[in-house]
Amino acid sequence: MKDTLKAKPPRLLGSNAKTLKSRGTGALVASHQLAPATESVPHGGVHMCAEASAGCAAACLKNAGMNVMPTHSNARVRRTLWWVRDPVSYHAQLNKELRAHKRKADRLDLEAWARPNTLSDQPGMAIQAATDNPDIGFYDYTKRLKWWAKHKDRKPENYFVVLSRSESNHERWLRMMRTGEWVGAVVFDGPMPDTYLGFPVVDGTKDDSVWLSPPGTIRGLQLIGTNKAKQAARESGFAVKTGE
């Protein structure tokens, strides 16, 4: 793999099948994909998902669809190495692409949104992007519950955070959800339920417009990925079994 700082950098923003669905709700969503968890570590990177569980790592979206392709993995790693080694120039390029994204959304008469941590979980990076671009909406799913419990006051108004449940953070997730201040996310293995632990469930597979879900509700997600990844998610307790 070429050194990210010497090679021409890949485009930082793109889209995927899930974010494209949000056009139906009037939003144009840009997807920013850095390398999840330890994917970049063998190349000199860092762990990008500090509070990820074993089940989360197994069910990671890098194991689904086009994300499994080596070209996609290489691009994620190159972006991550650039961000780690030279965050100032990285954010300058990210802001440049976000401004272009906003102009495109305006031309299409759509709201501009971006998901900075499509696969990673770096709140500081997302907060900077949202602060630099106050006229764009940002959102992420996160398992950094300990971090957000301490730094909730750092969240910009244009940054929407969804708390993702895992087998290792379940109790903390439940406590934070019971405050009525957050939207949650749960991966289900089976039919989408109407409620989970008393919280209404919204079918989160129809679009990625999480900002439309009111606090105290759950975005229900379906277990996807390779057979090996899905089995690991089931065995770990990351995916919640339904329909039995």
C-alpha cells in the first residue's frame, strides 16, 4: 500500500445503498468511511472504535456488500492513515468536499446531511466537521457511551447521535435510553418488533434519516453480513433474536 501522504488521496465522501434511501425523506446524505476497529493497525493506523464489543466487530458493516472488496478496504485504510498522520490537511479536504456536497444538495432542493463515522467511531472528528459546517446536518451511530456520558455538552446542535446497543454495553445503554434524551439502535435477528424493552421501534432499514426519530425510540436494524459474521453476532449476544 502506498504511503497516504505521498499518493493521491482517495475521495473522502461517497454514498451507499442505505444513505441513498434517505432521498425519499428529502435528504442528500454523504457517507464518510474510515477504517473500522483495528483494520488500519497493521498499516500503522490506530483502533478507530474504542468501545466496540466482540460482537460489534464481528457484525461490522465492513463485512457486508461492497465493503468486503479489497479496493474498498484499501481506500478506508488510506483515508485513516492520512487522518491520523496529518489531521489538519485531512479536515481541510473533508471540509472542501462537504461544501461541494452542500452545493449539490441545494441544487437538488434537498437537505444536506453527512455521516462522518459510517464505519468508525471517532466523536472528536465528527464534532469538528459539524462545527466547521453548521449549515449541514451530521449524524452517527455510536457505541462510545462512556465518552458521550462525559462529553454530552460538546455535541453541536447540528450533530445527531444514536446510541447503539451491544452485548457489552447493554446496561449502560438502557440507563441512558431511560433518560428519554436519546434515540437508540438495536440489531435484530428476525422480524422487526414493534417495541423492545418498552421502547417503540422504528424500522431503520427503510432509510438512514435517524434525525426524524424522536428521543426515546429505537432504530431497528437487521443483522446482515457474511454467514460467519452473522453467526458470531448471534453467539455473542450482539444481535437480539426475535420471532420466537
